[in-house]
Amino acid sequence: MTAPAPDRKHPQAKKKQAPNERRSAASSLNAVAGFISRVLSKPQTDYLVILTVTVLLVGLGLTMVLSSSMVTSRSSGGTVFTEFSRQSLIVLVGLVSMWFTMRIRPQTIRRLSRLLVIVAFALLVAVLIPGIGVGAEEVGSNSWIRIGSVGIQPSEVAKLALAVWGSASIAKRLHQSKDMRVVLGPTLGLGAMMLLAVLLQKDLGMMMSVGIVLLALAFFAGVNARLFYAMLAAVGVIGLAATIEQAYRSARFTTWIETLLLNFKDGSTQGAAYQSHQGILSLSDGGLTGLGLGQSRAKWFYLPEATNDFIFAVVGEELGFLGAMAVVVLFALLGWFGIRTALAHTDPFMRTLAATLTLGVVVQAFFNMGYVVGLWPMTGVQLPLISAGGSSAVITLMSLGLLANCARHEPAAVSSMQHEGRPLVDRLLFLPEPQIVIAGTERRVERRNTTHRYGDPVTRQRGTAGRTSQDVRKDRDRLAESKRRNGTETMERGYDGRRRSALPQARKPRSNYGRSLHSDHFHRPDSRRH
């Protein structure tokens, strides 16, 4: 006889295996969740993740700049590495600046904030002077100052300066008053002047970036929802007015609707919607895994600004949907751990600075990726650390250096480094050991070192001759008057005189070197022989 089939002999075998498989899957998920929880609970996680994400974005950015600029670099008379070499040098300067900002103590950052904002505002004013500000012929806005071959964009410096000075100003005034008008007044005033200066440069993209920093400062300062929405509406109205003023900007709304609905009108793809249409084509050509690194077709003079504003389209074309999502995940991780760093601090300056710097970088990144895929109107905002740029790359790396500095000075991270030692990256970069930042320390030191003069307290008893109080003097006078009336004052003086006369006379000490150490005739012991 042949043996029966296993399934017929044990009809419930598969049903018994299903619960076991579910339990094993659940245990695996629990193990993964436990591992992630343990990693996130480590004191130095925020700091190490921020550094790791920054390094990955810098490496990916240089790679994509090399890939997207080969054709334009070669056509301009150089080699395929011309633009890449220039961007590598700028990134190197940015990394050195990031290293310096990671070494600075938080107290020093607060002290330098005023100088930084003065320099930034002076640059914003200088770029408006005819002959100094350049760039209108290239990008349509006078937003650059060129010194030889080096270009500086003052609005990028202003964005960082506003974040640092605004955080210091808000933290200082939070200890003085709970009125938001007092706390936010100077910050809003300076931010409005910076927005006006950037608006006069006709740089709508950078005005939006500065506006993001200003809104972040107001939000994390604890402003109420009504005032925050009013500020948001004011920035939106200013941006809308600036857009309608120029004809080429007002056409961006029509282009945005066509890109969002993927319904381009006849002729618009060769006009105002040309760049957006080419960006959508690049993303669609990439598919899931992309055409391969360096295989983009859009960079062959089809996609304008392939190395700057629309470099995310080249990323999607060469690396596909997976590569584009990797960029999104990296910026999302930067935002999450940046906010975690802000929440880990108790000092208001560190909290506001970390949160503002995080939003300033992450919101700009998502805005750039959003208008490439058609979610909102296009503006001239670069993708941080990915797009080719000068001032943008250096200022972004400095901002991330300050954010990493905030992460190093988390209370738990400071305690961990002081007891367990600094991590390997700190030892390689020769970074000093962080010190704990106590909330309100600067305010207490300022009050302690300030001399205050007050009047005498009402309970103070004034004394005679500077020492004796009035009550003691009155008691002494009453006792003296009582002795005089009773005749005991003479007896006490006579008794004291008799008692002192009965005491033996004290012998005066004599010096071995003559009659006196201060006499005019100074004699040595050997002078007695004569």
C-alpha cells in the first residue's frame, strides 16, 4: 500500500503553521522596533545622524554636479571637470567653515550674533548701490556682489544672521517679559527690513527663504496662532504683489497649473512652460531605477539650469524614483533629528537656533523639489547641498555646522562625552569637549556682574561713629547718666586706676642691633667692643 499524502493525513498542518509564522513575524518586528528604540535613545544619536546626513548629501551633490555639468563645461571651452572642480573648491571652503562653527562655544555664538547681523545688513544695503550689485543680466535680480572671481550673495548671509541674532534676541527677552510684542518686536522689525532689502533686489526666491526663517523664529518663540497666520498672510501678499509686478513672474502661475494637472497647452512647452515641461519629462524617463549615473539626456541642452534649480529632475532621471526618494528621505531625516535636537535643549537660545536652522534648510529643500514636480509655482530656490552654487553651499554648511554644534551640546550628549569620551569623529576633527549649557546662564552672569546702587533699607539702624546703632547709644547714655547720679562713676575710675597701678610694669623689648631699628644711630653687636 502506498502511504497517504501528507496533506490528506494531516489536514490541519498548514493551519497550525500560520499562527507560528505570524508570531515569528511579530517577534521580528518587535526586535527591529526595539533596536531602533535603543539607537534613538542613545545620547549622541542626533549629533551623529546630522553629521552622517550632511556627508551623504554633500557626496551626492558633488556626484550630481559632475554628471549634470559635463556637457556645459565641455561646451564652454573647458574640460568635463571644470564645473565640478569649482564646486569642489566651494564645498571645501564650506566644510572648513562648518568645522569652525562646530568648534565655537554657544556663549561665543550669542556674543557674535550682533556683529554677524550688522555685517549682513551692511551687505544688503551695499548690493543695492548701483555698480556694486550685479546679476540682473544673468538671473534677473541684482543680488550678487563680486570681488574678482568670487561672488557673494548677501541674502544668504542675511538668512543665517537673522536666524542666529533672532534666536539670541528672543532668548534674552523671554527672561525679561512675557509680552510677545516685547519679545518679538526687534526681531520682526529687523526681519521686515531684510525682507524689504531682498525685495528691492527683485529676488523673489531669497525673499521666500528669509521669510521662512522669520516665520520659524516667530513660531518657536511661542507666538499665538492668530499673529502667526497674520505674518504668514503678510509674507504671502508681499510675494504675490512682487510676482504680479513682473510679467514673466505672473506667467509662472499659469505654468504651475499646467504642470500640476499635466495638461500643457499648445505652444506653452516652447515658451513659459518649457523648463517645467522638460523637468517632468526627465523625471518620467527615469522610471523606478533610472537610466544610470551620467546617462541623462536632459542635460544635453534640453533642461535649463540642470545643475542648479532643476538638478532634482536630473537626479530622478539618472537614479530613478528610488534615487529621488533617497534624497527626500535624507532631508526628512535632517528635519526630524534637527527638531529632536531643539526639543532636547532647555536653553531657549539653543532650542530656537536649532529649530530655525533646521526649518531654514529643510523647507527650502522641499520647496525646490516641490516646484520641480509641479506642486507649487517655480521660484529661483536651489536644492541645498545638491545644486551647484557658491554662497548657498557655504552658508548651508555653516548652518548645518551650527546645528551639529547644538546637537553636541545637548545635556545628555555632553554628559555622555564627559563620562564616556568623545566620539571618533570629534577626535579626528580635534573638536573640544562640549560643556553643559544651563538655561539662563548668560542672564545670571550679566546680572551678577552688574553693579546696582540702592538706598538704605528702612530697617537699618544708623550708628554713631559709623558703627554704633541709635539704641546702643541711648542705652550707653542712660547708663552713664545713672552712674553720674549715683556717684559710682568716680568710684569706678578710682578702682580702675588702682587696679592698673598694681599691675607689674611691662618691659620694653630691646633690639640686638642697637637702641632702635628706626634710630639714626644704627649699631651692630660688634660695635660695643669699641
